[in-house]
Amino acid sequence: MRYLLIDHITEWKPGEFIKGVKNVAMSEDFLEFHFPKNPIMPGVMLLEALAQLSGWLEAASSDFKNWFLISNVRKSNFYSFALPGDQVELEVQVLPPRPPVVKGGKEGDAPPTPSPLERGAGVCNRGEVKVYRGIGTVKGKKKIVAEFEGEVVPIAEIEDAEEQRRFFRILTREIKISLSV
């Protein structure tokens, strides 16, 4: 199952920030088990919504040539629950890249060979690494604040670029959906 967690993109500035909305509906599949008598949107789904919003920023900023894939959560804080009926306002900002880390050597040494864990996690620097800071709020109250990083990859490796462009135009309300019969 694929979760599309952004319902509307409200504002964006190429290469800098993007804002969007996630409407938490009682019909969400994940609420059936989290928790049956007290449905709460899982915090990891809020984090995924921020990561997806970062993907939309990368795509729109690169004329739909690239996408962002999260690989590491540097830090995250969860403040309270997002519940059915909530409209979560999301904002993601690009942060400056962190300086490279030299492991077990001095500057100028060849970089170490990635461990099997690093290779499996997709952190082998196939693409440019970007860092984002995201926040999710409901009625001005924080639900999540997170800082995360990942790789910029060619969108064609994971999605159809023209389909993603069309979805973006729908999410930003740039196109009218035709209901002709």
C-alpha cells in the first residue's frame, strides 16, 4: 500500500521551503489499528508527510527531474497527537549541508568503504545529500518538529515525472479537474 500524505500544497519557493496540508480522515487505513478505540495518527506518518513534502519541493525546484528520499532522521520531537478531523499544517525548509565527516583518518584520505548497513540503508551518496527541517502544527499547536537528511535522486528511477508534475499541479490547485461525462 502506498500512502500519499499531502492533500494540498499551499506555498513554495524553489530550493528554499514548501508548505502543505494533511487532512487526517477517520477513514485512514492506519487508524484502524492505531488505536482501535482511540484513533491517533502515528508520529512516523507525520514524519513521512514531511519527507513527502520535501520530495515535492525537490521535484518542483528541479523541473521534475529529481526527488528527495529520506535516509536519516537527525532528531525529532513529538508534542501531541494528530487526531481524526485535524488539519495538519506542514512546513519544510532546506537547511545548509553539514560539513563532511572524516572517519578514522585525516583530511585528504580516501573515504571509508560504506558498511553493509550503510549500503542497505541507501546512504552511499548516489546523489546530492540535502538536509531539511520540518514542522507540523494543528491550529497553531506543534505536533512534530524534525530535522532529517536524505539523497536527491533522479525522479525517473522511482516515479513517472509527467505524472508527478500533474499531481503537483492538482495539489497546488494550478489545474481544474474536468468532470466531463
